[in-house]
Amino acid sequence: MISYLELIDKDIINVKNGENIGRFSDIEIDIKKGKVTALYIEDKNTKLFSFFNKAKSMVINWEEIVKIGLDVIVVNYESDNVRIAKEIANGN
């Protein structure tokens, strides 16, 4: 079992190419089913400017998570499958 606080600021690594795609920032939960459905990832390139501007977040589906380790979260995804948090908020 892992707590939300243990996930904060973990790097997200894509197993397909070894790329560090950002850091964990939030979680999406389906409250009707009581299950985690996705992870929100803060774009590593916008962290410095997130104080002034809302950082752009990616959303990776729970099924695409390979392993949650001590320091990183390993995911297996294609960039076409990643949703942008703004699209979700707008219902797209």
C-alpha cells in the first residue's frame, strides 16, 4: 500500500524510451467504483513557471502504470494516449 504523500514529486519514466516525462502532481479517482483511474503529471518544463501560470498537466491512465518504485513511477504509454488535463476539465 502507498499513500498519496509518498507519490508526491516522484519522477515519471516512460519504459518505452527511458524519458523522464515529468513529476507526479495529482490523482484521479472514480468515487463510484472506489478506484484510481489516472495520474496527473506536471510537465517538467513548466515547473519553474507554475507559480505565475497554471502548469500544464498530462494524465496517464492507471492501466499504463508498470511499477511504482521508491523514487520513480514507471509507465508504458504512447504519446497519443496521454490526455491533457485542460481537455478533461473542458469535457473533451
